[in-house]
Amino acid sequence: MHTRHQSRCSALPHHYIFPLFSKCSLTTHLHVLSAMHESNRLRRLGLVVDSEYRALICVVCGCALSCSGCQVTSHLWEKHQVPKDARTSITSYIHSLRLLDLSRLPPRPNGSPAHTNLKTKRGYACKLCDYLTASEERIGRHLS
Ligand SMILES: [Zn+2]
Ligand SMILES: [Zn+2]
């Protein structure tokens, strides 16, 4: 009687653990698949994530984008006429990546090699310090 009870007990956890494990790995699998799907979608929209700077870059424009609010979908529509159905749920996906907003992105260090996905621009260099800018207005303010 005692032995039979024991064997039933040892059979139970096995029975319960197995479906639990397979359910977990399925969820993880689906999660990974949907993340891959979303990053492929970003690429098709001409967007890439720079993982070093945690920045979202529009490869077509060669510039980093502001990720706050609906700015990315606005950019896709206004600059590239990406239709609405291609832009659905992209905002929530981008927000889930917790990227740095454009306003908080640090400038790349002086002398950095050209970035693969960013346009290079001619600009101004201050002769007295390391200040660099592509904006005539900003160099004017810097020198005044
Ligand atoms: Zn663009
Ligand atoms: Zn200066």
C-alpha cells in the first residue's frame, strides 16, 4: 500500500512538469519570433536601431529620429509616404525598445569614423576648442 502511494506521487510531478515546460518554451519561442518579425519590419521601413547609442535611425534620411509620441510614424508618413497599414503598432514596438530620444543623444566623439547609417555633413570647427557643428547658426552662437 505504501509503495503504491509512493509510485503514484513520483509519477505526478513528471506529468505536471512536462506540459509546464513545453508551454514556457513555446511562449519564449513566440516572443523571440515576434521580436524578430518586428525588427525585420523596422528594416523594411528603412529603420535600424543603433544598439551602442540606443538610437533609432532612418537609413533613407541618414539621421536619428525622435522616438517620443507618434514622431516615428509621422516621419514615415510625411517623409516617405508609408501607408497607414504598414505603420500600425510600430509606435508601441518602438516605445517598448526604450531607446534614447533624439534630444538626449550625445554627439559622437570627435574624430569618430563615419557611421554606416548616418549621413556625413560638412560643417564648422571652432579653432579654440573641440566644438563641431554642421549648423551655421550654432557656430555663430558659439563664437559670439
Ligand atoms: Zn526618413
Ligand atoms: Zn570654441
